[in-house]
Amino acid sequence: MAKTTIETVGEFNLIEHLSKTIECTQPSTVKGIGDDAAVVHYGQAETLVSTELLLEGIHFDLTYTPLKHLGYKAVVAGISDLYAMNATPRQILLAIGLSQRFHVEDLDELYAGVRTACARYGLDLVGGDTAPSMTGITIGITAIGEAPKDKIVYRSGGKKTDLLCLTGNLGAAYMGLQLLEREKRVFDGQPDKQPRLEGYEYILERYLKPEARKDIIDSLAAIDLKPTAMIDVSDGLASDTLHLCRQSQCGVCIYLERLPIAAETFRMADEIHIDAVTAALNGGDDYELLFTVPIDAYDTLRKELPQIDIIGHLCDAAEGACLITPDNQAIALRAQGWK
Amino acid sequence: MAKTTIETVGEFNLIEHLSKTIECTQPSTVKGIGDDAAVVHYGQAETLVSTELLLEGIHFDLTYTPLKHLGYKAVVAGISDLYAMNATPRQILLAIGLSQRFHVEDLDELYAGVRTACARYGLDLVGGDTAPSMTGITIGITAIGEAPKDKIVYRSGGKKTDLLCLTGNLGAAYMGLQLLEREKRVFDGQPDKQPRLEGYEYILERYLKPEARKDIIDSLAAIDLKPTAMIDVSDGLASDTLHLCRQSQCGVCIYLERLPIAAETFRMADEIHIDAVTAALNGGDDYELLFTVPIDAYDTLRKELPQIDIIGHLCDAAEGACLITPDNQAIALRAQGWK
């Protein structure tokens, strides 16, 4: 069936078409889509806002990223920053730039993913912007949320001897991406070949449909344990740990053998001769939470949230940021550069 | 002098380099740049948020747009939406995607423009995102502001017989753009030729360095006149009037001879054989405010704010949206399509 060009529909009707499937259910949403700005009201709580760009060719490749997944992932990327402040995201704004190769049906797919994520995380899509673009698709995602003043966790609150804690595992999304890139290269050479993806469902899902760690924020609140500092791991553990340390004016020791890495991540890494630990340190797209707690929270954490890994501890800034190998060698922790 | 590549500086130091010139002065800013999200607190007022994308090749052409002007204009485009809600912008977030052809010095220029706009409008730059891009420069601007609940003006509050009012004049930015495009074509053919821009300073400034109408919002507040509906004119008067009418469930009559058009706009239009009224209706980039007031506010408006033009009035939805020509013919008002 022929697809509908955005030109024939017109921006006017396009926005109406896209908005009609959008419903606002959050009590804090005063005004959603359809005006110059969204209006929200959180009463005495603080308002938190973060924004992020997702650019085609850099953050995603539509050869193997379904638009529905892209929409979902954009929302997750946006709200992950708010969870990392121990806040609750409530609303999102979505700005989209689209080149002529995209049609109304493509936008419907993207929005389907956005809606699914909104339903899963209890978010209202309250506004945005749709504009033509010269090349590809550009997504700007803005997340708005709230937190009581005394619950907000900054990157800067870490103290030396605090335990460094990590949710989930690392490097899986990166290895999922490597698999997709490999199969894309194979497909480019032999278009009749089917991609071989079986047995790697987990790492593919970690890349294509990541989740934000709302569950952990809820669990920490339930046991009344407030981290001293927190950041989401989206650029790779190395880079994000260094951000936390710099803001907290601390050094850090991370024990390499404690880095949580999934079996599938190891298997894929082996298969394509990449070091799994390097993927864990620099891979990115993990959307896990890295946080610190006072050392006397150790027992509580172990008992109540045994799924969280304690991968190291903060130390004096003068000691720097180190990775400790299993044979007790210290290696300087470095962030990967601008790619 | 050789420019500094972003790669050699690294994202880490780049953000630190860019942030060190940023100072937060708004009392409502709780946390600015340097964490996962910005934190603001407006107390009992409502929070307003809008977001917009500016894409190279669509929204701007760097051949004739200095990066400093681009930074300034991005801020104006972002906050204009908040003034259009009768709100006060307080903070902005800036997300930038940059291809390899841009250097640290280019970003400095862009930020210089952003800082100038922030100082002029009383804004804090509280966060954002800097990412590599495949092609050109992409800017995502998010504006955050506040307004007491009873002061917010929506697009939907217009009633039939309300007067349709417009600030400033229309089509100037569009004609400035046409002039720049003409001189670019001349320059492409004869690179040694200097562009001829003299005598057109006003329309060039309207395109390259527009202002948001904070002054009008302040003036309306000073005489305690709250518009019934309001929108900013950024996509062209035709399109934005239709948005206001649709949301207010009204029709509209606009008197063509009342459209405010500057002398320079007429002169440029004549010179390049474009109809100035068409430029006024569909040009875009005006950043003026279009608003409605009850008919009994006529005397107050004429006396207190004589610089504001009353260009028509709302009417019953069944009467549709019409332009009335000087010889009293009615023409249907139509929005331009997706470009």
C-alpha cells in the first residue's frame, strides 16, 4: 500500500492526527499538546527537566532499528536522567525533524513506541515540535518530572568510603549493537541472506528496547535508602563514573571482577574478539543506575536489594580513579573520547 | 590560527569549558548545568515548558548566519513560545549536535550568542546535551518558565467579536532571508564580489537577530489587560491565526490593509518582485505576538498601547477564516504547507 507523504497531509493535520491518540492522565498535567507550551503543576515539589538529542547515523541506524523501538528508546533515554536524580518523570516533550523519505505511517510507528513507553512509565506526552529536516530523522526528547526537595540525589553528594553500586549489567547493549552491525555488513554483501540473530535475544533487546530503572528508584524508596550520589550509565561506566567522582570531588576504586556482565554479552564478545570488560566500561546505552551509599548501608543493601552489585568505593580525590584487576594491579580509569 | 577540534578537547573538558562562562542568577534555579537534569522551583506558580528543533539547511544557513546570531536566535525562538502563554521564561536547556566540521571556537561563538540572549531576557542556561552529528549542526532548545495559574493565556480562550491584535510588523524576517539568499547566489557565481546589503539593515536584523516580545507581555501586565487567547507568530500569520481559531473554535476576519508591514519590507519585496502581503501572511520567523482581547478593551488598547495593531476580529466558526481585501472582497485564509 502506498504510504502517505507528510506534504499531502500538511503539518496542521499531521499534528492533529498524531495528537488524537494521545491522552493525558497525570494529575500534574495542566495543559498538554495543542498550545505554545505545556503547563504542569507539581505544588511544593521541585521541577526537574532534562533534554537529549538522538541523531540518525550517530545514535541509531534505521537499517536495523524499527521506528517503534526508536520511539520507545527515545523516551527511556529521556526519563533515565530523571530517575538518576531520584525523581519521578511525569511528562515528556517530543521534537522531531523528518526528511522527505519519511511518511505519515513511519511517524505512526514512532509514536506507537512513544505511547507504549508512556503507558509503561506513567508519562504524558504534552508537546513538542515537528519540522522538516534535510537529512534523516532527528529526535529531541525533553523529560519533565518532580521530586520533593529532600529526595533529590545529585552527582555531587558522594563521600569517600561510600560504596559504589550498580544496577543490572553492563556492555549488553553495546554487544547487541555489534551483532546488528555485523549482520548489516553481511546483508550489505549478500542481500538474500537472513540475519543470524538467534541465541542473542537478550543483548538485542538491551540495545533495541532498553528500560529505565524506575524499579530500583521505587525499591530504594521502599527501604528508605537514599543514595548519596547518582548518575545513569548511558555513555559507558568509565565516563559516567568519572562524572560522578568529579562532581563529588572524590577518587574511586572499581574492582574489575565485580563488574556485572551477562553470559550472552561474554559469548558475543568472544565470538567477535572484543574484550567484554572494555565493552562494559565504554559501551554505553546501558541505562543502568550508578550510585553511592554510605558504607554503613552495606547490610541493608545486601539484605534488601541483593540484585544490586557493589563494584567499588569512593576514596580520596588524591588517590585518583582506578580499576583494580583481579591480581590487585591498579589501572587508571579513563573515559573514551568524542566519537 | 588553527582551530581546536572537539576530539582533542574531549566531551568532558568541552562541557567544562562551555559551562565555566555560565552563571545562574535566577532565584528559581535550584541546580543548573552539571547533573543529569536541571532542577527549578517556582512555588505555587505553574511550570511551562516548550521545546523546539533548529536544523541546518532548514531553519538556518551558516553561509550567512553567524554562529553568534544563531545562538541568540535559538534562545529567542525557544522563549517566544512562553511569552505567547503570558508566562515568564526563566531557564533554558540547550542540546547541540555537531559534525566534525565544527570546532571548539565555533561552539564558543554559538554560546556567546546564547549568553547574550540569556542576559537580555533574564534566563539561566541550566543544562543540555552535546553530541556528535553526521551532518551539520542541530540545536534543540527547551524553555522553562512560570506563570500564576490565572495569568496563563491559552490559544483556546478567544470568543467571537474579540479583537485580533498583532505586535510589531510582519514579513520583515522573510524579506531579510530573501535578500541573504539572493546575495548568496550572486556570491556563489562571483566569489570576489561583496554582498550588497546596505539600506536593508532592518530586515536583515529581523531575520538574523529577532527579539521575543517580552516588552509587550510586560506592557499588558502593567495595564492589567489579559488577552483572551494568544500565540506567537513564528510560522507565518496565516498558519498561526488558524491555530488560534481552531483552538478557540471561532472564525476570523483579517483586514488586509491593516497588516503592519515595514517600509523596508515593501521596498525589498518590490525589488525582487514578491508580494509583500504574501510575505506577511506566510513568511514566518516574525516572533511577534498575535492575541485577542474583548471588544470593550478597544479604548484601553488604543490609548495605552497605540503601537499594537488591531488587524481584525474573531467571528462565528461557521463564517470561517477570511481575509478582507480593501475593496471588501473575502478571501479564504489558508496556511502554507509542509516545506
